Amino acid sequence: MKKRYTLFVATLLAAIVFVSCTKDDDKPDTSFAASVTASTMPQEKNALVEHFTGVQSEQSAVGHRILNGLLVTHPGRIFCININTGYYSNGVFTTEFGTDLAVNSQPTDYPSGTVNRHFFGMYSMDSINGGTAIPITYFANAADIIMGQTAIANLDAKAKIDSSTRELSVAVAIYYTEMDTVNPTHKLNVALIEDSLWGRQEGGSTQNPTQFDFDNSQYCHKHVLRHLVTGQWGVDIIPTTGRQIRKVVKYTIPDQISNVDVNLNHLKVIVFLAQDKDEILNVCEARMEVN
């Protein structure tokens, strides 16, 4: 009986592993971590479009319109992050992460973006150097290719915000349906996104009028990257098959980011797993609660 009890405890501990982005999280919320469970059945990959955009770029509004269409036609399969960076951003809605994200993908012009940070030789803006950045006109084609591939890992995620302390907690579950025989570690990324950020956008009224308020001459920015909770390139995950890998990350949301107020009710969380800086293996959006 004692041996069976010991085995049960060891199995339970192996199924739940925590990582925290706060130094004082000595008592992780085990019930919150257990509230997420990734599918154990092989599934097709979801697609993540990271769009390098800017308020001074008229074509960026075209990119926004393209992404809006993809989100409508592929609900729950395509996710997007608008990353304001580069000359055309004019420093508006920028983050400390945008420059490195763009440089890593090697765009030759803006707007542009990546789909799962995958190298598409036929669409790449810099195929000679293996650049993952592609023009916005190829977002749909690239996403279709990604969504036709089988994922080696499935994700589930849940987020909650304590409005009194502004603390964000994100629980993530990962289940590997097969092993990555090349990469001994993967990177878990948690991105904080905000909708309904009002401001200017060149071409907004003509290229994407559904997001433009003609009475106030303001453009409604959506899916805007506000912070990478797990840092520039994520935190290490050791791929392991046959069990749920559960992680909890926390972040205290400031009142402002880049001198722009953060509205807790307009936030969402995108979670994705990558091989390293490139090749996103899968992505999901966390279910959000604000208390």
C-alpha cells in the first residue's frame, strides 16, 4: 500500500510543473494550474501572424483589414499580433520587444510579418538569408500551409486578472503527441495583447474604414502587442510525451505602457510554443477572466 501511495504522489508531481515570472511567488495556485488541459489527440497547427505595423504606414491599415478577414473566416485557428515597430511606428504603441522581433525576421519593407515564424521560400522578403518576413499579401496563403500541418504539441491556456492589484496570472498546459528529435528544448511565449486603442493611422479611413471613427477622426487599433510576459524569446520547456506539462506565469500590469493607458477589460493573452526564436509549433488564446 505504501509503495502504491508513493507512486501516486510521484506521478501527480510529475504532471504539474510551475514557472513564475515573479520572484515572490512562493505558493503557486495549484487549482488554477490544473484548470487547463491540452488535448492528447494529434491536431493540426494553429497559425500565428505577427504583423509589423506602424501608424505612419498607409499599407499597415491594409494589413489590419486582411487580418480581420482571416480571423472571421478561420475562428479559433488563426491568431494575430500587431507589433508597432520601425520607422513607420513613429514611437506609437511600441514595446521594448518590437525591434528584435522584426530584425529576427529580416523584413525588407514595412508593413510585413511572419506566419508561425516559418521560412516560406516562395514568399520570403529575404530568401537568400532565410528571412521569415513575408509581405502582407501572402498572409492567407502562408496560414493555409501552416494549418494543414500536424502539430507535435497541443496547447490550452487560461488567464485571470485581479483588477485590485492588476496582477495577471496565466496557466498553460502543453501536451506533446510526438517528440522533437532535433531540439532538446522549446520556448513557451505568453503575449499580452490589447484591443480598442484609439489613435491615428495613416490610410485608416480609406483602407480599413470599419475601424475608423469618422466623427472623431480616430482609428481603433486592435490586437496590439503590449508586453511579452515571458520575455523576448520565451522560457524553456523540455519536451516530454505522455503527460500534461503545466506552467503558471504572472505579471503585474502597469497603468501605462509606452505612455498609453492599459485598459484591463480590453486585454487578451496569446500563448505560443516555438522551437527557439523561429518556427512556432502551435498557438492558442487564453480564456480570460477579470475579477
